[in-house]
Amino acid sequence: MAETSQGTGGLKFDRNKRTWPNEANVFIALILLIGLFELIGHYRVGQSMLFDFNTNRDGTILNMARIRIIILQVSIIGIIALGVTQVIITGGIDLSSGSVVGMTAMIAMSFALTAEVNGNPNGRAIFLSEVDGQMVPTPWLHDLPVMVPILVGLLIGILAGFINGVFIAYTGIPPFIATLGMMVSARGVANWWSEGNPVSFPTDQYTALANGNLLDTLTFGLFSESWAMQEVFDGQNPAVFFILLAILFHFIMKHTIYGKHTYAIGSNEDAARMSGINVNRQKVLVYAIAGMLAGFAAILLTSKNLTAQSGMGLIYELDAIAMAVIGGVSLSGGRGSILGTVLGAMIFGIIISGFTYLRLDAFYQEIVKGMIIVGAVVLDQWRQRRASNR
């Protein structure tokens, strides 16, 4: 029988209407994509993409070098995507996150510089003072504790997101326009800050943010003897931060008032307001968190690259939106999850690495990514129409 009575209210349970978790569909797509690249690679390249059957080192058959590349490719943009996911769930959009990365990178790095490089004054210093007729780095603004540039970067990101949220919530302008304005303005600030010149030579503490082994530190050396874990995560702190932040925000979105209010606004803003939710305050908070995550991504990016350039973060916002959409986040709001975005990020990384592995030109990657994004949106629209007809 398709229908059975449940409880005393006479409600009917139809097994044909059971919902399959959207994350399961994304995970299956990830597995199929890996299998497709493995199959094509077997005939085109003559070797595996993710496995290394010829060099069975320390009991692992994984191609750690390629896995490291995939993880690094998606981690920093993935952190941005965690914030973008929350924005999209509210029914909004954030086009400014890439430019916020560029702006934050320039400003935060300015407070992370060392005063001397190989015994000479830092030629990339931003804050200068005149000493004996020469311009040299200002002592009290260089070699600062690492928490100073971190806090500066996070505050810059929060401020940018806060401005986005205030304009969207209290002026009623569309999120597309508000964040587009921030995208242009933030990129302008990034170019203005050092007149377009790169900012380089950070302190050792700042460098260690992205280039140390955070996983080993957090686990008190538990993985020190594990070659596989050391090979994957050594110098890959952005990946560790991405995983930790994904776990944190997955819990927040699923089990806190903040998460419930975010989903409620995206599902039906008028109903959320009538139920007592402070919609305007919630929107400002969501955009501020998205800005903070973009700022943190900028900190890790500059720490990894040991330099900041005004062009950093270019089109990162589109890649972050793509990760969320591929992961099943609905552009109409109210649906999606952090877990889905993480899986979408992995699909994104597999596509990029897979095309490189197959030795195909980079422009093919952009074509395929665009097709996948459009396909994911079409699939979401079809899914919504099907659900509404049930």
C-alpha cells in the first residue's frame, strides 16, 4: 500500500513522496565525476587521477600531490562560500566578496610587515617615517603581534558586510545592486591603499598562519607518524580552517536560532517578520558574517602567498556562488546547507584538477563550469516545481 495512517490525526504517509536528501544527490554527482575523470584519464593519459598504484608508499595508494592541490584550490574560496551560502539562503546575493578579499588583503598585510628584510629596511613598507632625511618603516607599526593584522582583516571584512547588510535591510535596494556597489568600491580601495603596488615581506608569525601544520598542533601530534595525513595537511592550514569553519557553521545553521531565522527569511520574509523575527537585524548579521569570512580568507591568502596585491580575489565571488549552487543551495532562498556547499566545493576542485590532469586548456574549464552552474540552477527550478505540484 502506498498510504498508511499515522497517529490520531488521520494523516497519511505516502512512501512515494519521501524526500531524498539533496546532499546525497550532490555526493553521488561527486563520485560519478571522479569516476568519469578516472575513466577518461585511463584512456587519454594512461594513469589515474587520484590514485597511485605504482608507488604504494607507506600503505597508501592515493596520489597525495594531486589531493593537496585540489584541497588548496578549494579551501580559501570555500571559506568565502560558507558565508555566501548563508546570504543566498536568506534570498540574497553577495557580489562583493572577491573585492573584499582584495581590499582586506592589502590593509591587513600592511599591519603584518616586518621592518627589516635581510638587515635592510623593508622596501614594501606602507607606513613610513622620515629619519635622517630618509623614509624608513615606522618602528611601532611593524613587527606587530600576529593578532593585530588578524583583527584588522576581520574588522575590515565585517565592516564591508555590515555596510552591505544595512543598505539591503534598511533602504530596500536589491542585494544585487548593494553588493555590486561594494564590489566596485572595495576594489577601488584595494588599488588606492598602496597606489597599486604589492605589499610584501610579512613576519614569521603571519607566514605561519597558512604555512604551518595546524592539524598537527590541534591534535597534539596525533598525526605526526601518519605519512598520509602529514602529506596532505602539512602546510595546508587553509584546508584545516575550511573544515573547522564548515563544521562550525553546519552546526550553527542546523541547531541555533540564527540558522532557523536565516532559513525562515529565505523561505518567506513576510511570514518571518509576522512571526516576530527581526528581519532587518538578521540580514545585517548574515552579511556581516559573510564579510568576516571573506576577510579571513584574505588573511590566509596573503599568508600563503607572502604578499598582497590589489588584484587578489578577482572573480572569487562567482566561484563561491558556483560552489554553493552546485552544492544545492537554491538561489530563490530558504533551501541549501553548509554540507552541500562543501560537496559543491569538492566538485569544483575535481573539475579544475581533472581538466589539468587531462591536459586540456584552461578555457575549457570555464566553459564547463558555466554549463554546470546553469545546469544546477535549472535542476533546482525543476525540483521546486515538482515539489509544488505534489
